Amino acid sequence: MQKGQSIDLNDDLVLIGKSIYVQNSCVNLSLTRSGENIDNKVVSQKSLCTFILNEIGNEKDVPMVVTYVDKIFAGTATTGVKLANTWAVSFDVETIE
């Protein structure tokens, strides 16, 4: 992922690489839904990033999107971040009885 690049997830969720700080080995990630900002996080390399929503259905503090910031790199032509194991929970809650 490069600065400004996005990953489309389910339910209109988008993960955006806002800024990449190579010297500090961290990235500013933003989570949006339908164009509205949900949260921003500055995450260090080799760290897990979890975006938690206050409520989905009857559940509280739900880890909505999780990704691992594997590597931050600077090349001659581009700067980027490698994310791994990214997943998102659906907003469609179904009760199983």
C-alpha cells in the first residue's frame, strides 16, 4: 500500500494509507464507511492494528477491522507499507438460536 492508496473491504468499509513515516517505521491508517471517517490509527511496523466499533447489533466493542503492519519500506521510486492478514467483520448481524 502506498500513501493515499485504499483497500476496499466489505459493507462499504475502506482502509486508507493516509501517511507513511519511514524514519519512525509507522503508518497512519484510516477506516471509512460510505465516505465517512470512522477512526484513524498510527501503527508501528510489526504491530497489529485493530479498529473497534462501539456497537454492532447487540454486541459492544466489536473488533471490526484487523490488519498486521508487516513492513514499511522506502524504495528509489516509492514508499509503502506491506499489510498482512487483513480481515473485516460484516455489519449484517444474524442471530443463531
